[in-house]
Amino acid sequence: MKTPPNMFMLLSLTLFFLSSIYFSKSNASDDFFCNADDKAALLKIRDHFGGPNGRLDDWDNNTECCDWNFVGCGRPYPGRVTGVTIGRGWGLSGTLPAEFGDLPYLSMLSLAEMPKVTGPIPNSFSKLKRLENLDLGSNSLSGPIPEFLGKLKRLQEVDLSNNKLSGAIPASLDNLQSLSQFNVSFNQLCGAIPTGLSKFAKSSFEHNKCLCDAPLAPCKGGLASTK
Ligand SMILES: *[C@@H]1O[C@H](CO)[C@@H](O)[C@H](O)[C@H]1NC(C)=O
Ligand SMILES: *[C@@H]1O[C@H](CO)[C@@H](O)[C@H](O)[C@H]1NC(C)=O
């Protein structure tokens, strides 16, 4: 029996629709579908920085967070947020929200050149076990460089320069085998530079209160024991 031409059309239209549904679904789960926990954390961060009409106003609950400005999701973790790179000088103000620590797949966090971003580096950042690049340069952060940074073994690049950080550089940072860039210049740090960091340039340490030892000048007398 001869199939009428309109049956062919129906069949191919059906196939076309089925395949487009299939492809949009697989595409969504790879690139655009946003993990609900990650989205909830990002919305709390948005609300911390001024709410839905604030500086992060395109972080809209009705859209997929992987499409938001400054947010990256990536393989091999479909739908998980792997990068938050806020535009330099984007003008956020306030403390760093603890909820950044609730993005367990984060490998890149950049929030820099915002003089109204103040306060300490939150303890919750100790949960960011996949963090490779931390750029918090040229804000107004205060308090110590946290000891736990030494436990974030994947760290490769750390820029904390040009803030108001004080205290010593924790000796735990000696443990960071993958560290290839490090900058804590222009802070109020004091004490001996851990030997594992002596390979970095002077300009990574200059303009602090009283940092000493290589690559800067040797610590004098009791300074080295100022932990
Ligand atoms: C986002 O939308 C979900 C689902 O509609 C809802 O359960 C959740 O409370 C919303 N979150 C915020 C912060 O508005
Ligand atoms: C460290 O940062 C300061 C100021 O942000 C900059 O002037 C200096 O060149 C940087 N040094 C390195 C080694 O990146």
C-alpha cells in the first residue's frame, strides 16, 4: 500500500519535534540547567549585595543561573557553578557573604577593585576544596589571611593585594604545592614570610607593615617570632 504524502509529512514533523525536545533537554543538562543548591546560594549572595534591584540584578530566580552575568558553570560538573567572576570595579559594597562557601564546585572566585567591600575573609571559604584561583585584590578586606587557605590544595593563583589585611602570613601556605601566583602586597602584614613563598617576587610582598625574610630583607631579632 502506498503511504499518502501527508503521512510522511506528519511522521517527519513528529520526528523533528521529538529530536528538538531531546536536544534542548540534553543541551540544558550540560550547559544551562542550574543546580538548585548553587542557585539558592547565589540568590543569597545577590540579596546580600543589594537584592534583586541591586548590582547583581540579572541574577533572576526565573532564569538559569548558568546564564547569569559573572557566573560560569562547567564540565565536568554539568549545572554546577565553577566560576564566579564579578566584573572588576563592579561597585559592590558590604562584607563577603559566607554563602560563597556553599558553592562546592567553585574553582574560580574573583571579586576585585571594590573599595567598599570590607571585613574578613569568611571561614566558610574553607569549604571551597576545588578553588584554584582566588582574586580578592584591591578591596578593603581586613583581618588575617586565614590559616585554612593552606588546606585548599588546588590553589594556583591567590591575589589579596591592596587590602587592609593584618597579622602574619600563615605558615600553612607552605603546603600549597600548586601555587604559581601569589600577591599580598599593599596590606598591613607583619612577620616572617613562610619559606615556601620565598620564590615569589618582592613586589608580591612589598608595602606592608613589617614583613621580612626572603624575598624581602632578613627579619631582625624578635621579628621572626612575631607569629
Ligand atoms: C526561587 O524559586 C523557587 C521555585 O519557584 C522558590 O522555591 C524559591 O523560594 C525562590 N527563591 C527566592 C530566593 O526567591
Ligand atoms: C602585586 O600587586 C601589586 C598591586 O596590586 C602590583 O603592583 C604588583 O606588580 C604585583 N606583583 C606581582 C608579582 O604580581
